[in-house]
Amino acid sequence: MKYITQTGLIATLILTAACSQTPVRTSPVAVQLSSADKSHPVEIALQQVGAPYRYGGHDPSGFDCSGLVYYAYLQQGIKIPRTTRSQLKHAKKIPSSNMRYGDLVFFKISRSKISHVGIYIGDNKFVHAPSKGKSVSISSLDTRYWQKRFVTAARI
């Protein structure tokens, strides 16, 4: 009988939540981790999956993209700037090939300036607050939409 590793179980739970028709407010990943691990910004952001998008929002009642990043890091006691462009200036740019859990990913959506940010969760996926009418969710950097708009990765 094969045993499911904790990492495999966590990955399965993340994918299940991401593909769910009904938004999930509590991250299944956080349930599987020790209390010390739950304070990591990624885990805090994942706990917000399903929270509504709200322009200027930076708490569980609603988030915009940089508000989610700000909130996740602040809950761990790390104060970072509030806006996407300020977060990029504050962080250290890294090659995308060196991305690791908790790094930030930045995008140009419709203008020539960086206008969107998410938190890298591994396996070429990131958690973010996409846009009006949507909720905090997990997306893949492998999709054509995000590949075309990806600009850089950075580390806090």
C-alpha cells in the first residue's frame, strides 16, 4: 500500500480548492500544517481564497491584489508597502527560474506599468486577488494569459 506524502496531499488539496465551483474561504493547506507554518505569508494568503475582490481592500472583507500581499506579510509582522509598484521597488528582483515559495510575481495587465501582483506558491502557481467581480484564487503561470503579462519575480 502506498502512502500519500504530506506534500502530495497538500498539492491535491490546493488543486481541489482551485478547481472548485464554490469559493473556499479556508485554505485546506493551512489545516495540514503546524501552527508555526500557518503564519507564513503564503498560508495566510491561501486562507483568503474565496474572499471577494475589493479595490483598495486589504483585509478579509475584500482584497485587491497588493492588499492581499500587504495583509499576508503584515500578519507575519513584515511591513511592506501597500501598492503594487511600491512592493516591487521594496523587493529584490530575482530570475523567474529562482522563484520559491512566498516570492512575489508581478504583471502588466492593460497598461505599460506594473499593475498586478501575486504570491508564488510553487508548482508554477500563485495566489492573488484577480479583479472586480472575482475572488481571491489560485492561478497558473503556465496559462497563456499570465505568461503574456508576467514581468518579473521579486523576493521580500
